[in-house]
Amino acid sequence: MSLPLYYYVLGTPLGVLGLVRWSCWLVRRVPAVLYRPVVNDFRLPVSVVVPVYQEDPVVFTAAVESWLANEGVVEVILVIDASDVVCREIAGRYPVTVVVTEVPGKRDALRRGWRAASSELVALVDSDTIWAPDVAAQVCQPFADPRIGGVGTRQSVYGSSGFLARITDMFLDHRYFDENASQSLLGQAVSCLSGRTAVYRRALLVEVEDEFMHETFWGVPCLSGDDKRLTTLILERGHGTYMQRSAEVWSTFPDGWRVFCRQRLRWARNTWRSDLRALSRRWVWRHPFLAYTMIDKAVACFTLLLGLAFMVSSIVAGHWVFVVVLALWWQLSRSAKLLPHLRRRPSSFFYIPGYVVVSWLMALIKIQALCTIRKQRWLTREVAVENGVVVRTSIDGDQSTPEEISA
């Protein structure tokens, strides 16, 4: 088959780029295969701190019961937004501590919670996150090493079986069987302990409190990205962060495209802000593998779209052999990268094309996030930063009553 010259001009670098990207993945994948959760008899009491804002009553009830059912949890502290009457009523049915707050935003709620906690270990948990019966016992084990300052868990999707739920489940497994596993093994420096459930030494939370509450980026107070910020502050102080994959939790995730895209945009902005700041500081280079993964993720959103551009050009030019070859390559290559997930859910093999398409969408969202990096809106909650002040808004961003973050 005779091909235009530009196919060789573009196709050869694309092939070389593919080899480079596969090599980068193998650098993560090999240590990830060697990762094992910590196993020992080390135990400490755990305080559970949960910011609550307009949560689904059924999910919230199941979550509260799962925390209380965990042996080792000595207290559950619910910091509930004053507007959330339903969750306050539900909380009244259980032996939990309720703190009602008028201050908008999640960060102040987290701080109020860990200030009220009495245990050496504090689990910061989202109000839609349901625990397995042994989470409290599992997350304690890495803390046998005094250098560990924070421990994360493994997440799975709860309560939904639609297309976006399946795709999200695939992304989650890729995260916990690839990136987080390799970061845990090589340097005990996980880049982000997800806020769905992350456990910290309380003394460290108190130590970093001021920097956490007054984070800014290019002069704008930071509203979201609390989990990424806490992880970074722990690492900056020379402590390790670890992913204990044997501690499994389930959380709800968006099943509508609008909310999904807004959530991903918020997360992407948080990641850009945190990683760009970290890469400009000396501390991150003491964790060379962590720095490597930050750079790799930043580059990936651009390189991923080059394959899409080549596919589109092949379709426009009518070179269907190339279209078929590329499609088959993506099917096989993504299957290889998602092998741990496919072992658990073999039917996800048929979702690989959807996974590829959503990957392109997320790459575009990451580029949009970079271009709008200074914007501070939650997007899926009625809170934003306007003129340096955290304010309540409508979901679409219209300002309502401003309220300062309490110092």
C-alpha cells in the first residue's frame, strides 16, 4: 500500500513516542508488581473526622454505620454544614460527635474535626465513603514505621453500575495497582492520599494546620485540593506517605457527564497547582521517583492527544488500515495496562474503547485546567473564592453571602 510522505514524517515520531511512553509505564509497573501491603500486629485507636455537606441520606447512613462497625474506631466526629438539616437528624441517631459549622468550605470543617479528635491517628473521611469491616485495623499497620506520616486506602465505586461508573472503576484500579503502588514501594512517597479516606498522625495535622488553612496559589486562596495539600505538607516535613491497598473503601462517583467533567476539572486544577509548586521546591527532588511521576503525568495529557490527532487524520484521509491497526493497538495496550482490573472484572475488556475515549476527554480537561489554573471554584458544591474570600454560591457560580475563612 502506497502512503503519503506525511504518514512517514508523522508516523515514525509517533511510534518512537509510543515506545517512550511504554518505557515510562514500565518504570512504574515493575515496582508496582512488587508492592505488598504492610502486614503486622501494630494497632492504634483511630478518630474518624467527616465534613458533611448535603449528603445523600441513604449513603450517609450506610457510611456512618460502617465507620462505627470498625473495631479500633474510638470516635466519629461529624462536622456538618448548618444548611444540612437532614444529615444532622441522621447523625442524632448514632453515638457520634456532631459539630455544626456556618463556615463554607471543606478545609475549615477538617480543621475543626481534627482539633476535636482525641486519638493519635485521625482518619479524614468523605461523607459518602463506606468502609470495609477491617479498614481501621489495616490502616494502622504502616504506622509501625515512625517515619510514616499518612496512609491512604484503596477506593472502589459504590452504588452505581452505569457506563461512567465502570470507567471510573477502571481508572481507580489503574491508580491503586500502578501509580500509588509504585510510589509506595519506591520511597514511601504517594503523591496524593485521597480525601475519600486518608489517615494521618494527629500531631502532624496540628503542625501543618496554619499552612493548610492559608494556602494560596499566585495570590489566590485555595479552596479545594485539601487532600493533595495535606499529603504535600507531610512529605515536605520529611515524613512518608503510604497506600495500604488491603484497606478498601467504597465511594459514590458522578453518573452524569456534567458533574463528572466539573469534578475532573477541579481535580486537574488542584493537581497542576500542587505539582508545579512541588517541582519548584527542593524537597520533592529528595524523592526522585515522586518527581518523575509528577513530570510524567504532566506530559501524558499532551502526548495522549497526539494519537487521537493521528487517528482523526487517518479517518479524514480514508486510510482505514491505519485506523484499524491503531484501534486494535489501543485495545490491546490498554488491556495490558489494566490487567489487574481485568482479572477482577473481565467484562471491562469490552469497555476499553470507552476508556480510551474518556482518557482523551480527561486530557482535554487537564489542558483546560492548566489554562484556568487560578480559578478557585468547587464546581459541584455551592462554594467558591471571590476576591480572596470564600463565599457561598449557586452551583452555577453566582455569588451569594460571603463569609471569611475563620483564622
